[in-house]
Amino acid sequence: MCLAIPARIAEIGEDNLATVDILGVTRKVSVDLTPQAAVGDYVLVHAGFAIEVVDEQFAQETLDLIRDFPELADAEAV
């Protein structure tokens, strides 16, 4: 099963690498597949790539579900 998780873009740097926040954890991901993404946007992240820009409501609802099922995420990151 594949899972994409919502993340908020904090910064976009060189080479289309963005710093994103996922449940309080920051990661670098490629935004090559989402050139329209901007700082502050929520994107779905899968395998190190932002694959789709999503609205904040969808992102928050999904993150709330993940928080409701801590076995889906590291309990310390929730």
C-alpha cells in the first residue's frame, strides 16, 4: 500500500527542493511535479516528492485522521 501524507511548504530553495512540515517534522522534498506549489501551500508527499497541491481543509482533515490512529505515525511526531 502506498501512502501520501499532507505537508505544508515552509520554504522553496534551489533545485526545486522544498522544506516541508509534516506533523512537526521537517523534511526536504522535490516540487518538480508541482511547479505551481508555493510557500504556505499544502502538498501531498510521497517518496520524497510533492505530488499534488491540496487545500488546507483536506490537509487538516487527513492529518487529524492520522493523529486519531497513532499506529499510522510515530507517536512522538503527533
